[in-house]
Amino acid sequence: MSQQHILQISELTKKVRFILESELNTVWLTGEVSNFIAASSGHWYLSLKDAKSQVKCAMFKGSNRRVRLGTGAKPSNGQQVLVRAKVSLYEPRGDFQLIIEHMEDAGAGILRQQFEQLKNKLNAQGLFDLSHKKAIPTHINCVGIITSPTGAAVKDILTVLKRRNPNIKAIIYPALVQGEYAQGDICHAIERANSRNECDVLIVGRGGGSLEDLWPFNEESVVRAIYQSDLPVISAVGHEIDTTLSDYVADLRAATPSAAAELVSSDSSELLNHVVMLKRRLLKAQQIKLAHLGSEINYLKHRLSQVHPEQQLQLQQQKADELALRLKQAMKRNIVQVQAKPAQLSQRLLQQSPLKVIQLQQQKVKQNEHRITQAMHNTLQHKSERFVNIIEQLQLVSPLSTIARGYSVTRNKDNAVITKVNQVVQGEEISVQLSDGKINTRVI
């Protein structure tokens, strides 16, 4: 452990990023868009997925301005796209990601990708080398035409041949030039023309169309059949802007079927072929040189990108976008909490409201009033019953009751009751209380 260098996390992510970017560099891939986000900075963040896996991607605004999709300027979740991207690593989180440089619809894009892949493959195998090109004969007596016998291309070729050199014989080898069975028909027609060996040169082609329409001339079997042909082959597929793999492998390419007829019927064909060959050799040399320079430029760009301020700025911008998204989410949570706060405080206020306390006290007062009233009523009733009882007892011992039975009460002038004779003297005034009144008298 003392002799082994211990990496920091940032060192590890930087090394992994360098390995990914230097080893894989640029890749083409297709997938379904998901989790698409267009940040306020102009950058795009999304995931590309298939049935088993997905990978995070970023496309910076300098690249996504050029995107033109069938659904609009921006991709939508669930859309199938074809992208060219650099494999990279987002160092702050250690996330594997792709930096997309180009994006297009997956339909035509897949065909173009297959076109480039097969082109590179066949070119690496030497099928397009100028050393394998056969010279077009100077004097042509018979031309073989491999195309649809009812198409416009064969009519154009025959018209031009008749106009420029009616002595040239034309043999049509009919073949389908569109659809899934076309490649087999074209290969069989090339083999038949070679086995019969009755022509000086073959014209293989058709009229214009879409990339899908011209696709049979991009099939590997057709390219190899042209490459293996003993007869010189002129490719005349589509219009001047259309390019197929048959054009690269053929001994000569004509812009249109009519142009192919002019090449085989012109007196200056030898010079033209020589110029075309020199042009192709020059273009090939330029392509090789440009490819070499392009590889060197890509290597230097990659080295420069490691320290280029733009990449650092993009990295910081990506961090800023991530922080902005997190801030928006935090603000949304805070807003929800703040919006819920008044309701919580209102509920607490209602629970602590004086009105509720007053209502409780009022209920207690009413209860106490009822209890006091009930107690007073009970006390009054008890007192009344006791008073009646006392009255009854008083009546039992009251002298009035005795007087009412015929007795009387005698009092002196001090209102004291006289119970004995010796309590009075002769001539003293006394009073006698009867049941219906009082008699004043004098002792004699």
C-alpha cells in the first residue's frame, strides 16, 4: 500500500473519461428518446434507450441548432433517432454519457449509416481501388443494358444510342431495379451477360428515386457482382446528385442513364475515360489525404478539447443546468410548504381562538346557573319543609293553642307572665290574654 498510488475520486473519473474519449471517440447509434429536457441555457439533456439498456446524453446548443427532424426542431419522448456522438464521462457525478454532435430521424438515417458502414467495409477490402478498374473500350460495337425493360432509363439510353451512333447494337438484360427481389435480379443479369459475353460494355442503372428506391444498387451482393464482372461496367443510377455503392465499384460512373449512353457512343470516349479516370484517381488521392488529415485533426482536436475553455465552460454550464433544475424542484417544494402553512396556522388559531374559550366558559356558566338554580330550589324546598315542620311543632307548644281550648295568659304591666298569686299585689293592673283578645283589669 505504501508503494501504490491511491487515487482521488476526481482523478479516477478524469482517467476513465480520457480512456473513453480516446479509445471510442465518435460513434453512431440509434435509439428511443426519453427524459428529454431543453434547459434554459439552450442545451438539451435526454436519454437514449432500447429494449435492454439506456444511456444519458447531452447535446449542447452549438450542435442542436442544426437539428431538423420530421416532428420539428426538437425531439420528443418516444421518437426514434440516429445520432453521432462522442463517448464521455460526466466527472462531477461519475456518470457515463454521450455528447451528441449530430441528430436525425432514424428511418433514412439508418440507411445512410448502413451505406457508410458498408462503404467503409468494401473500401477496406479494396473493391473501390483504381487498380481494379477496367478500361472502357475505345470502339464499342455492342452495349449490354441491365435495367427494367419498361422503365424510362432504357428508353433514354436507346434514344441517345440511336441518335449518336445507330450502328451500336444494344442488348437488354431485363431486371427488377426496385424492391426486395431487385438485388437478385441485377446480380443474375450481370452473371448472364458475362456468361454470354456478347457485349463490349455493360450499363447497369435506372432512373431517379428516393434512397429507398435506389437501395438495391447499395446491396453488397450487387456491388460484388459488378466487381467480379469480366465485362467493363458503367454505373448509371438515378440523377447526378444520387450516389450509390455501385458507382464506387463500377469501372465508370455516369451521372444519368442518358449520360452513360453518350459515353459509350462518343468518338471522344477514350479521352473522356482517361480524364474521368484521372479525375477519380485525383479524387481518391484527395480523399485518402483528407482522411489522413481528418484523423490527425480529430486527434489534435481531442487533445485540445481536454484543456479547451469551451469544454470547461460546457461542463460548468451542465453543472449550472443541473443546479438550476434542483433549485426549481426545491422552490416548488418550498412553495407547496408555504401554501400549506396558512391552512395549518388557521387550524391552530381556530383551536386557540378566544371565541371557542368563551363558548366553553358560557357553557360552564349555563351549567353552573342550572346547578345553582337546582341547588337553590332544593334548598328552598328543604327549608320550606323544615319551616312547615317547625310551625307544626310550634303550634303544638304555642300558648295560643292552649288559650284556644279555654285557657288564658295573665301578664303584669311589664308584660311578664303571672303564674302565681304572690306575683301580684292588690290594686296592681294586669292583663288577661284570651283566644280572641286581651282584658285589662286590676287586682282587688
